[in-house]
Amino acid sequence: MKIRKAVFPVAGLGTRVLPATKAMPKEMLTIVDKPLIQYVYDEAREAGIEHFIFVTGRNKNVIEDHFDRMFELDATLAARGKKAEQEILAQNQPEAGAVSFTRQQAPLGLGHAVWCARDIVGNEPFAVVLPDELVLNTTGCLKQMIETASSLGEKSNVIAVEAVPDHLTHQYGICGVGKRTGKMFEVDGMVEKPAKGTAPSNLSITGRYILQPEIFKILETQERGAGGEIQLTDAMIGLSKSQKFYGVEFEGERHDCGSKPGFLRANIAYGLKRPELRDGLIAEMKKYLGQ
């Protein structure tokens, strides 16, 4: 299975981190010195993705600008001899024609956002990457999934999963566990936010997916589910009746940057991983804590 395209749903309103997201897309909030959207773009590029598809909404034009060239900035950096900054911008620049944008006109849920990318994806398997979920690891989460998918049949689907406390399973999409091979297993059923005490396991479905294009036909007629939205999990449950799903327990530390505590935790975690920042950050933390 060759995975060439990735869909990034970036039309959400970011209500969990208001008022920061009143005028700024949550995907442009920075973790240390890079916006969230840059981290997941880099993760996808590391995994071999060739075409990056962003499903945007109103007031999200700045995301498109971020992946474009800014000639005034380039000229200013060149005039001031700031070669290091120029190199950073060049590294982040996508190749011409490698990025596409489409619009989700109404906030109808993750499933609807993915469906909006149907014509750009076409008839081939693709990845879905949620930008407000970061995975801190040397080998990116998506690359781990694609390496797993390479050993599976052509019509296989892969989801990244993470163990959560048993008493919190009702807050997540949860999958059942079938035949296991190492960190990969056959998914034996999925349920969106099961009632307390009814979850088939404690493995939650996280923000990374590899899906077959047949999901679009299901999403086209998918009824609204939890929260009155078109849920991707519901469509995956429908697709699982005809195609296999596999779960991958990825290596790495997941950060939910769509919440205020998760956003703060991610800044600290990613800062500590930067050698040039680590000592200074630890010193500042000790000063703040009075140590």
C-alpha cells in the first residue's frame, strides 16, 4: 500500500482554547517556535507524504499564507544577512503543487471535513492527520503507521491507538482488540464514546488514520452522530463490515494541544527536547518553583 496523500482537517473553531482562537486559527498556535500545523506537516513529510490536503474554514487563510512564500520577508532577511533564518524558511517550504486547500462551509464534524477532500484524494488510500494532536517521538507516528501498512493487504485500514484510564473510556472512541502481532492488532469492533463500564478495551482511537477511499461513499450518506456531527468513527464502523481495520500502539508521547493543559504541557515537553533550550528552560522552571 502506497500512501501519497494526507488530509489535514483544519476548519475547527478551537473553542477549548478561547479567547486565543477568536481571531487566530488554533492550528497556528505555537509550540515553542513553530505553529501546530507545521509540526504535523513535518510529520507527514517525514512519512513520505507527497500531497498535503488542508480542509479549511472561514478565517483560516493564514494557514495557506504560512505555506506560501513571503517575498518581503525573504528580501529583508537576505539584505540583513540572516542566512540561518532563510534556511529555516526554505526547509519549511512545500514544493510547487504539493499543497491543496478546500473549504468546509459549515462545522459538521470530522467525518464531513474528510469527505470534503474526496475529489482531491481520488481513488487511493490516504492518511488523516489531526493537527491539534502531536506525538513527540524520533520516528513520527504517521511513519510508524505507514511502515505497518506496508505489510498489510491492499484494502486495509490502520488507526493509531493509545491506552487511556478505564474510568475515562466514555470520553473517547474505543476499539476492540482481536488477533495481535506485537504492537499491531486486528480491530474487533469500534464504538464512539461508550457508556461507562461498556468499553470493549481501554485503547482509544487517536488523531492518525490510514483509510481506503471507500470511506467517502459511506460518509456521503452518513447520519449525524454524537454532538449532532458526522462522525468519522461511525463511518469507519460501517467500512469495517467489508474491510479490515488494524490498530497500532505507536511509540511516542501524545499531546492534546486542543486543550489548555495539553497545550502548556506540549510547550514544556518540546522545549525540553531542544538541546539549545533545555538548560535555560529547566533553570527558569526552578526559579518559578522556588527551587
